[in-house]
Amino acid sequence: QVQLVESGGGLVQPGGSLRLSCAASGFTFSNVAMRWYRQAPGKERELVATISNSGIIFTNYADSVKGRFTISRDNAKNTVWLQMNSLKPEDTAVYYCNARYSGDNYWGQGTQVTVSS
């Protein structure tokens, strides 16, 4: 079955960096675009970054993270990453990996990112 397992969250000071990982299994990873979402307390889940599948790679970012976050993937490792730099308190949220495969939406369990001094 499809599995997405996130890791790499934690507590970081404002201005710091974190790198989130999402290990995927149960589907042909190279054929599927991957996304990172986040959900802060009391807020709706929002799309943070998207990376296309194999071939010419396209990426897209929410305006709030452009220039600070970078999404990347390694199809040989079935892994997608989210490098987060210059973190701000408003980046505090649970971050989720997402794949849309065969008409279904799949989510990881999420990883908590807390930006605080």
C-alpha cells in the first residue's frame, strides 16, 4: 500500500534551518508529482511546495515561502525533501507530505516544525 513517512521536524530558532524528508513506497514514485503542505493550529491546511515528476522538473511555492524553501526529490531513493531556511515563527505548523496517485490523495503522518526563541 502507499506509505509516506515524514521526518526532520523539530524546534528551531527564528532564522534557522531545517530539512524535512518524506520517504515514499507503494507506488511508482518517479511518475507522481509530490507536494508539501502545512497546517498551523486553528488554520486550514495549505500547500507549501510542489515538485513535478520525472523528466523536466518544475517546482512551485506558496508566496509566503518563496526564496526561503526549496523542494527537491531523488527518484532513485523514493524521497522528497523540503529545505527550509530563514525560518520564521509563522512557519510553525505540522508539515505533511502528499501524493495524488490513481485518483486518491495520500498523506504522511506529519512532522511538527516549531520556530521559536
